[in-house]
Amino acid sequence: MPLVLFDLDGTLVDSAPDLCASLNRLRLEEQLEPLAFDTLREFAGSGARGLLKIGFNITPEHERFEELKERFLSDYQEHCAEKVHCFDGVPELLDKLENNGWQWGVVTNKFQCFTDPILKKLNLFDRASVIVSGDATGKLKPNPGNMLIALHHCQADPKQTPYVGDDIRDCKVARALGMPFAAAAWGYLREDFPISDWDTDIVARHPKELLAWILKLNA
């Protein structure tokens, strides 16, 4: 059975509302005004490091980085499945893939303590053939370690297994393994990594644009 793999944040699910809310709660604790959602959204796929950079202008070298990161992640773990939802068109895409005999899975840099509650909240956990979170190997994309776990679990040939993601790291890991790659342009695209510079097979503006491309790969 053919397999397609997806990134999670910014690809299958819109987790930005919960991530940005956690960041702003931390800012309020630090007596800072909340930042606008539109300012924070593009960093929602960049993890704690990206959000703390835009929220506090600090990097991992800063003496308070680890403290603020732990507080941010603790808050987010409590609230990660509150407002999260599938992007428009994703449920229909997954239904059609399954109806056409495809299995699908998730390879994400997000840690399992966040990934699993989100997928369960959205009734996707039991449908996925494989779910590999960032802490599976401790090596995040573009390192191929977690992707290789997913491919091995499903006995899938990378050259026939498309990957869909919204970050340049997704593109890099797919290319490193010879996987077809689709850029999810509805996701959290960073201005400093323009999608026009990526090595993509297709740039999809909506999930419905992916079905024909995916099915053709196994024609």
C-alpha cells in the first residue's frame, strides 16, 4: 500500500492559535504587552526557539533562554489541544487518499507529548499508519533520522513516498532521501526562507491541489 507522509504544524493542522497564546501568556507574566497574532503566526512552525526569538529577542545562548523555554513548553503542553484544528481541505484530502488505497503518516519535529494529544483531539491518531515525533531520535529535521524510522516502519521506498511540508527543513530532508516533495503554501511560511528558493516538485496553495499529484506518483 503506497504511503504519503506529512509534516504536522502548518501542514495538516493549524496549531498557531495555541502556540501564540502560550507565548503571549509568557509575555504577560514578564510584564510585556501581547504581540499580534499576525506577527507571531509565521514562527509557529519554528518551535520554542523561533517563538522566543520573536517574543523576547533572545537566542539559546541567552542566560534566560532555558528558563523561558521550559515555562513556555509547560504552558503549551496544558493548552496544545484547545484551539488547534485541521486546515481547510485536509480532512477531505485524507479521506480521498484512504479511499484510493493510500496510507498516510506524520513526521514532525514536534515532541510526542504535544503531537499525540493534538492528533487524538482531531480524531487522526488512530487513522495514521505511522507517527514519528521529534524526540524519537532527538535529531530534528532536516536530519533524516526520524523520516527513516517512518519509512522503515511502513516498508516504504523513499523515492515513491511523497512528503508534504511547509518549512525549508521539510524540503531538505525530503531531497536528502530522494523523496518527492510538495510545499504546503497555506502553512507558516517564513519571509527569510522564501518558498521560491526551495527545491519543490509542487507548490500547493490548498490541500485539494495535492490529491492528483499524489495519486499520479503511484499510477
